[in-house]
Amino acid sequence: MRLRDETKEQAIREQAMKMIVREGFDGLSMQKLAKAAGVSPATIYIYFKDREDLIRQIYYEEMQMMSQETLRGFDPAMHFDEGLRVQWMNRANYCMKYPLRMHFMEQMRHSPFHEKFQTDAQNPFSVAMKVFVMNAIQRNELVKLPVEVYWSVAYAPLYQLIKFQQSEQGMPGWGKFVLDEKVLEQTLSLVLKALKP
Amino acid sequence: MRLRDETKEQAIREQAMKMIVREGFDGLSMQKLAKAAGVSPATIYIYFKDREDLIRQIYYEEMQMMSQETLRGFDPAMHFDEGLRVQWMNRANYCMKYPLRMHFMEQMRHSPFHEKFQTDAQNPFSVAMKVFVMNAIQRNELVKLPVEVYWSVAYAPLYQLIKFQQSEQGMPGWGKFVLDEKVLEQTLSLVLKALKP
DNA sequence: CAAAAATAAACGAACGTTCTTTTATTTAAA
DNA sequence: TTTAAATAAAAGAACGTTCGTTTATTTTTG
């Protein structure tokens, strides 16, 4: 029996992300993907049931990787300031390290696939976040508010900064924008100011 | 000479947005669109040069409408608190009134089309925003910071709230989320707290 | 009746997927 | 140790369908 060449699967995943980021879901065709990955179209169907399964599998794996990196060095029992900072820096680092993956996820999150591929609420990431927020509120390190409000104030600004950085230009007419340590710290401190009692 | 039936063009635009919102750019085919709009495929090409032009035109028109609604009752000379509140409420109202349009724009903004269809920095909206921010900083009603940081803290949380609302469910595992006046005010006050000196 | 709007039908190209064949590797009888 | 059966990976070519777009024609109306 012939063994699977795992580099082929990885090439398929990588090229698929590239195509989606560059041309959108429109631009992802199985035949073009096969060519880009240096593989026969039929080979893709050994690893993935169909086109949607391909997208779904990549999404789930990337989701898991990102969650894992986001939780690195994080403990739900942490003081709110510290916990939020750890998560910000983890996310920012991940984005700098893997811009393609981040870009892919960003596009995923705002497509109809996102609702189609709902993740369950029992995954480690959701659980950790839930505990973290409840702890912080109980200890009076965080103002009491609905999770959605918390999430919107705590992380949406970060993702917007990352989007500015990705697009290689910030607001139209204000010149180039670079997301460096200083800007990150500045924004985080504003967010903390908003959320702390 | 026969006159154009403007309802046809409107039907095409409307159905195109619906298809894109429901199935993504993948799901927008000219033949399906023609059928949905009750029109012949060839008719679409009377109003739009090609598929990309169709998307571009819809995008530009929606962009313009949204900008216009966002600036309703707004004056760049306003006090920062008031100006920001007006914009928040305008955006929120627009989203409640036209969820389809908002959803379409949200999807647009995070697709490769967004970078392809760059808008110029001289449009009334960008200009008004620029003046507003510079005024507020000069009057010491707003902390001094890069525009991108301002934008991220001031509006990203609002758009995230709207996204939660659109998805008909907030964070996984926390029950349903509704974006009402109270939540909006609460979040806005947090944002103001962050941005005011 | 002139002219533009609107259509039905059709074009070649590209789509997702599958069918058939070949290739590589393991297994085990000789 | 040799060799051939067995099996899954991988490939290439092709399937029928749908794609975006155009052409030829009809319909509508100033």
C-alpha cells in the first residue's frame, strides 16, 4: 500500500488560503487549486470530500490554531488587565507571524460560511473566555456588562487595527499606517480605560 | 423610443445583494440573478458592463447612501461627545432600517473587492471625519492619537455589536443577543470614556 | 417608423466532480 | 531472497452542468 504524501495536503491547504485571500471565494476553483498545489484535481478529493468540506476543514484547523495561540500563557484566573494584555499580544503576534492565516480567517468570519460552520460553545476557548469575564466582573476589575458589549469593546478595536495593517494603508488620505508596539499599547490602554470600573 | 424600466434595475440590485448576503460572492451568478429579478440575462448587461461592474456599482451606491445617512444631522464642528453620538445613532438606525444593505456592506468590506474598489480620500465623508477629529483634538475633547487608533476605538465596537445583532445570536453559549437602545448607550459611554482626555 | 429596451437562445470556457488507469509500497507465498 | 498479489495514492482525461457573456430577434414607445 502506498503511503500518503502529507506535503501534498499541506500544499493544497496553503494554496487554497492564498487563492481565497487574493481573489475571494469566487476565485477558488478546484482545478486552479490543483494546478497551484502541483497536484491532480482528483487528489484533492482524496483528502477532502468536496469543495465545501475543503473550506470547512481549513477553517476548523485555523480556528483551532488561532485559539491555541491566543490562549498561550493565558489563565482565566488572571487579573483582568494582565489577561487582556496577554490575549492582545498573542493575537497581534499571531497576525504578524501568519498574515495569510489571519487574512483568511478575517474573510471567513465575514462570509456566509461563518454562520454555516458554527462552532460549539463547549470548546476550550469559549469556556476560558467565559470564566475569565465572570471572574473579572466578580472581582470588580471589569465593569458589569453583557458579554457582547465586553467583546465589542475589548477586541473589535484590535481586529480593526490589524485590518488597517493588513490593507497596507490606514484611513484614506492620512498616509501609511504601521501597527507597532507603541500603537498597540496605546490602544490597549484606551480599551482598559473604558472597561475598568 | 422605449424608455428604461427603472424598476428592473432596482430589482437586479436588490436581488444581487440578497444573493451575495445569503450565499456569498460564490452564489452570485448572472443567470440565477436574472431569474430572481424576473429579467433576461441580457437585460442585466444593459445596465451593467459585466459582473464586476455590477458589484462595483452596487457597492458605490450603497457606500454613498450609508455615508449620507451617517452624516445626517452631523456637523464636523460639533462637540466630540455629541458628534460621536450622532454618528453612532445614525449608523445603528441605518442598520435597523436596512439590514440587508448593512449585511451586504459588511461582507463587501472584508472581501478582496474592498481593496480593488478603493474610494478616494476627497469624498465628503472622509473630509468631514478628518475635520471632526482634528477639531476635537485641538479643543482637547479627544485624546491625541493616530486616526486609525481613533477609528478602531470609536467605531469598531459599534460594528461588532451590529454583527452580533445580524447573526441573530451573540457569543456562543450565552443566549440570544438584542441590540437595543440601552446596550447602544452603554457601549457608547464606554467608548467615550476611553477617548475623552 | 425609428430606436432603444428587452428577450430567447446560444456561445465557448470553466466549473466541480468522477472514472479509469498508472504508480508506489506493503505483504507474504515461493 | 525473490517475486507477485494486493491496495491505496495519485494522475489524466473526461463527464455533464453551469458559468459569464453575446448575438439575433422581437417588443415597446416617443
